[in-house]
Amino acid sequence: MEKRTLFGYLMELGWITEEEAAEAAGVTSETIKEWKACNGTPTGTEALSEIIFAGADRKKLSEILEQILPGSSEFDIPAQRETLSKALWTEWRERKVKNEKQDERANVPIRIYLPQMNEKIPSAVKAFWQEVEKLEKPCSIYIGDWGVFAFDDMESQLFRYNADMMMESVRRGFTIYILSPEESGYPEGRIILRRLPLYLNDRIRYYRLPSETVLPEFESWMTIGMRSVLLVRMLPGEAPVSTLINEPTLANYYCSRMELFMAEARPVNQHTGSDELVQIYTRMKADVHPLMNVYFFEAAPSFLHMPPRLLREVMEANGACESQIEECQRISMLRASVRSICRCTRIYNGDRILSLLGEEKYIDPVLSGVLGRQAYITCDQLKKQLGFFLSEMEHTGYTMYLPSFEMDLRLSQCSASIVVQEDSMAAVMETTSRGRNFYTTDLSAVGGLSQYMEQLCRMIPPVKKSGVFTKRLLRRYIQL
């Protein structure tokens, strides 16, 4: 006859299901099955008791409580729930201690302890994500980055592997939390580019720990964990090693500690929906500092950077209603007001503009996102927009660069629109999917993006940074 716990008996009575128990305790169905017959954990007993009371036969439950603690059947409901919760905790704990004494190896964590050596992707890292792939029910994954060896500073191949696994996990419904301490300086541009896909995903949340946060004793380590599996990657100088601990108690303790840290941390990537562009540019106008340079960086001009009459013409041609036109004109005016109070540098891909001029019409991803369907801009409308750019350059202090992204900046593609001002704010909008936007004032993200824009500007050949060159190129485009 199979042994069972008090919890297993209550499940047999039908007062709580595996699915309800797993969700309340934050564990897998396999763990619940173990709890029915043997070891358990103190975690979640109060939540389990609430569910049991909601589905129990009160008369039968009173008999059980009386056996647990004589007289408890006369307690009020909260006291009865507490009695049941303590009984579950006590039995599980006693069984756990008893089993540990009977077989010391029964609760030894399963470890994969490997020096990294020449492994580009450590075996323990692969093993962790394989454990994630096995889970049928999505959960939270926590990444703790504790110091000088930043999570984003991993070898590029290892970071790319982790990033790919994270993106695959969020597609399956997982939520990922990344915690890192405040940085003493701005990260390099290459680090920022690595982060962009993670920043943009609203199921991957970055948090920055305050500088006064007391970090773990060993600062040069990072951990990735769920409530059942924990990956510890030690980084002691030149000999990094990785350890996978497949043991729920340690993993659960780690995840609980991460949640405590998150309560004191501030979010880095504040996500907004595709219908909140007004909110983004309203915040931007409030956060930018006058007389400082703000960079607008995107592959091709957006329809939002048009004069009001042309913007209305484009939207009416695509069947937009009056309210949509008014909203987009408001966004356009907000963008223009940002340019009017700051020194503005806009960088477009000259090759991309030339390519669009060769088409009768092309899809504008920003306009398509606003209207919720494919929307087009014609070649003639693009030429009118370029004429507007030329007028801006001739009558204002506006700066525009039209380099070749591939030849000059060594960028194979760019699907994100970036607006950034040093020490102020940064907004990144994914032009191919308007639901993926984020806005931040975190200095590590803002400063890194700003420095990256400055780096790109330095890469532009001096002749192409000349206002004379840009005006001649715009006139040539218009005459095509």
C-alpha cells in the first residue's frame, strides 16, 4: 500500500487538485505528486489550507481537525486554517528529517559542476535551459548579476545563447527578471545592442539595485534560477565554472531572495503599448534638457516626421479616420517641439531612402502599427517629405546625416527607432512590431545608448557630415 501524507489524504477526498496546489505553491505537478506520499516543503502551506477549506466538507474537516488538535473544531475559521497549515508543515518537516537520517544521500542536490575551460557554452548552462524546456507550466526565471562580471559582459557566444533561450522561454509564457547593481560607468555600445531585444520584450524585466544594497559575500558570481533548479556561475577571475543544483529547497530560497531584492529595485525598461506613442513623446518632452543634443536614429523616415498637411494626405490616402489623424498630428507636434528645444541630430540610412525611392509605394511600419493594418507611402509623398527635410536644414540649426548604414556604420540592418539624450532619457521603438516599445531614464541604459550614438557619428566619413553634402543628396533624391 502506497504511503501517503495528510496532504495526500486531503487530495484523495477531492478538496484540492494537483493543478490548484501547484499554482498556489508555485511548484510543478511532479512536486505535488511527491508531496502526496513523502517529502514536502513549508512553502505555500497557508495558501494550500485556504483552497482546502474552500472545497472541504465542513463536517468531515472538523473531524480531521479534532484528530490533529483536540478542541480545534470549535476554533474560528482563520484559527482552523492556521491549525491545518501548521499540521501540513509539521508532518512534511518530520518526514523530511526522518528520510534524511535514513538515507543521507536521499536529499543530496544533483550537481553538474564543471570548469568552463574551453567551453563556449558551459554544459551546466545548457543543462539549466534543458530543465526549462521540460516544464509544461510556465513560471518565473530569475537572473541575479552581482558585480564586476556583468551578465551582459559574458562572452558574446554565451550571452547570445542565453538570450536566445530567454526569448524562446518568453514565447512559451515564462517571465524573466534580471537584477543587476548600479554601474559605475556607462556600458559599451556593443553591450547596449545585445540588450535591445531583451529590453523590448515586455516579459523580460530589468531591475537596477540601489547602490546601498548589501550584495552577497562573493560579488563576482551570477545565478539563474527557478523554484526547482538553480544555476550558479562562479567567475573567479580567469577560471569561471558553472554549477547546476537540481534541488528545490535551495532554488526556492534563491528565488525568494530575488523577490526581496526586486521590492527595493527600480525597473529599467518601462514598456508601453503601440497605442501609447502620445505618452512616450509627452514624457520625452518633459525629460529632455534644453541645449543638449538629442539623437533620432532610424533606418528610414517615419510618416510622423512630416508637415501637418502632408501627414493628413498620407493618412487619408490610407483610410484613417479623423480621430487617428488628430492623434498622429499631435504626436508629430510633440516630436517637433522636442526638436525645437534641443539641439537635434537625426541619422537616416541614405541607402535605404534611395531604395524606397525606387518603389512606387512602400509599407510604413509605424503607420501600419497605428492603423492596425498595412499602410503605404508613395514615392511622391516621400519626395515631399525630403523637401520638408531640406527646408528644415536651411532655416534651422537642425542636423541630419544620411550615411550608408552598411558601408559607413557597419550595420547590416536596423529595425528599431531610437531617441536618446545623454543623462536624460531613451526611447526605443521596434518599427516592425509596434507593441514593442520601452522608455527609460536609467542612466546605465541612457548613457550607453547616447555614447553609442556618438560612436556612430564618429564613424560617419567627414565629407558626409557636411551640411552641404546632405543638402545636395536630398536635392538629388527629390529630382529622381
